Amino acid sequence: MSGDLVIQLAQNALMIVLLVAAPMLGLGLIVGLMVSVFQATTSIQEQTLAFIPKIVAVFVAILIFGPWMLRIMVGYVTNIFVNLPLYIG
């Protein structure tokens, strides 16, 4: 197993992680921004108001994008296991 192959596998793994995490992070970011604007306009500084909508948004993103994320991860792991003899040899 050459160094180039290891770097390529690590790069692909990082791209898969970014791709899978993007929907949850993006939705959490959008909801957090909306809650911050709401808190700034109403002068409500309740701490739980900032966290609970973001948690709910992330769970909704997992429910919506979960099958897609699972398909991406299973495809990547299957690709690694199928090509494992080529990587070792």
C-alpha cells in the first residue's frame, strides 16, 4: 500500500464526512441564525431558546436526509471492501 493510496483514501473519507454532515450543519446554521435574529429583535435572551430549535432542526435533517446519508456511507465502505485486495496487493 503506497503513500499516495493512503492519502487518496483519507481524502475520499474526508469528502464523504463533509458531504454527509453538510445537511445537518446547514440546517442547524440556518435555524440558529433565525433564532438569533428573533432574539435580537425581541430582546429575549433565554439560553434554551437558542439550543432547542437547533436540536429539533438537526433531528429533522437526520430524518429527512438519513436514508441518503446511509446510502452514501454504505457505498463508500462497500467500495473499500470490494477493492481491498487491490489496495493490499
